[in-house]
Amino acid sequence: MSHFLEAAGLALSTIWASKLRSFMTVLGNIVAVTSIIAVVSLIQGLNAAVQDAILSQAGADSFSVQQFGIVFNEDDFDRARANPRITAADAAAIKRYGPLVRAVMLESQGSGAIAYRNKSIDTATITGVSDEFAEFSTYNAERGRLMSASEVARAHPVAVIGWEIADKLFGAVDPLDKTVQIEGVHFRIVGVSAKRGTFLGRSQDAFAIIPLRQFQMIFGARRQLSLTVNPQDLSQLDQAMDDATLALRIARRLRPKQANNFGMFTSETFLSLYKQATNGIFAVLVGVVALSLVVGGIVIMNIMLMVVSERTREIGLRKALGARRTDILAQMLTESVVLSVLGGVIGVTLGAIFATAVSYFTPITASLELWSIALGIGITGVVGLFFGLYPAARAASLDPIEALRRE
């Protein structure tokens, strides 16, 4: 260990004596590690934000049924356009033929204005829900209560609003039992949802939830509907989806060889689609990192060969004084690894600074992962070891007498 520390100290002094050359030598490593740290930090932060947003909207304990499935090309879209709309009959069929289903909710979304006295919000998300909506974990009331099943079924003019709506329209005033206008229609507020925060700079708290029939009176009965299904037990989610698929195929009288004319999704479906999209970013990152590391390794090898040439007399003198071949090999390899790892450390620092700056000035959050730091520094260490082998072996094989004769 003492020999290694001594060699590392000598390597650092050599690097410091030629600061500019050393920096240019490890520039490839710096670029590679900066890319690793910055991109991984931003993607990890984005992954967490996307996961939270998807789970808050879709819920981890339910699945949704929509008119369209996953569409990858124009042909798929043309076929999906013939799919029938989701209706209340579909919800009834799932309830009837799905023994593992606990609750089924019809819902629809639109954008509209919400006003209270002289204050208004013009682009709030308005969601209409059916009477079993309270069974789903995506809906909550931090203050007040959720709408009751009978209020929703009878289309009472009641609403649950998001945190931002309550804050902007009412401020410090208690919004419960106050009357707001949603697209000109009066609704009594019965609850305020807990704060969800923002996603990519867009608020997730500017919404109002109202009974579905009231929603259809405001926005029209032909507005697109979707179904959300909650199984009796989360462990039975896949089986409940199979039951719901069978129920819809029976209700829509599909033949065995006919494809489903509806789409079925879980939160994992959306997360997997997102991960497929980010895989392309990782592929580009791998290419950039690999190219930078190869270039950096070649530069390190060339510089180390030049160092061996410059220090030929020193190496010859050390061998003449009793240094073994392995001592020279270890010394040169240590210098190569220390030089390479130094580039990795600089790259980690720059990558962290870049990711933090992006997170500070944009809605994208960053999450610096310890494994990415270890990976970045570890890779540069391996590069220094691999590309330093040839120069180190060449230095170790020098004949001491010929080396001392070298001018």
C-alpha cells in the first residue's frame, strides 16, 4: 500500500509539473464522464418525476380501458379509428362478468374556466366522474370531503377542486361550501385535493372534479369517455384485466379471431413506453462515452509513450540501482491510472455542476446517483490501466545500460 501511495504521489507531482499537457491528455475522459454524470442525473430525476406523475394520474392499483390501444404507426391508427366508443354499457359488462373487480369508474376530461367573484382561471382541467370514483386512490380530499356516490349519481352541482384553484381563487379564505362557476355553471365546493406539485413546470393542481352527467351537460354527451377499473386485490390485477378483456369481448360480440377493439393500460404500461423512449437517449450516451473513452485512452497511451521516451535515463538509473521490472511496470501503470482517474474526477464535478444548473434554470429535476459517480471514475481507471499497459511494458523492458547511454 505504501508503494502505491508513493507511486501515486510521484504521479501527481509529474502531472502537476505539466498541467496543460495533462489536462489535454484526459480531455476525452472528462467529456465521457461529464456526459455520464449529467445525462444519468437528469434522466434519473426525470424518471422519478414521470413515475410520480403517472402514478398520481393512473394509480398503481388500477387499470384503464380506452377506445384506442397503443398506436405505433398510421396503419394501427386507421384500424383503431373504427373502434367503438367507451360507454356505460362497457362499465356494466365489466362489473357483471368480472368477479375480481371491486369498482368501475367512467370519466372524461376537458379544459374550461373556473371563476369566483372577480377572480378566474381560464385553463383548468375539468374531470367528470361516475359514482364509484371515491374507490380510487388517485382522488382525495385534504380539506372537506369527496363527492358522495349519491351526489354524483344524481348529478348534484358539487365539485372537488385542486390545491392551486383553491389558492388562486380564495387565498386565505376557506373555499368549502363556496360557489364557483365552471364554464358559467354554478357548483358548490365540497373538498380540496392535496397538493400534487408540478411536472416539467406544469401544475398538476389546477383542476376540478364534478359529476359525469354535469360534465356532459357542459361539454356535450359525445365527449370521449374512458374506464378505470379497480380490482378486489392488487395481487389479482392481471387476472382482473383478463376478466375485463373477456367481458368486453363478450359484450361487443367479438369473434375468437378478431382483435380487441379497445385499449387496456396500467401505470406500468405508460412507464414502459416512457422507458422505451429514454432507451434511445441511453444508446446515444453509450456511443458518445465509448468514443470519448477510446479517444482519451489512445491519447493517454501516446502521452505515456512520450513520457517513457523523456524519462529513459531516469528509468535506466532506477534499474541500475536495483529497481525490478515489476517496479518500473507498476510505476508507469500507476501514473497512467492516476492521470486517467483525475480526468474522471474532473468529469464528475463538471457533470454534477451541469446537471444542477439545468435543474435550477429549467423544470427538469436532477438526481445525482452514487452508482453513476462510481461508474464514471471506475471506467476511467480501467481505461488508464488498459491503455497504459503497452507504455509501461515498454518502459519495464528497457535495458539499463542502453537507457543510461541515451541522451
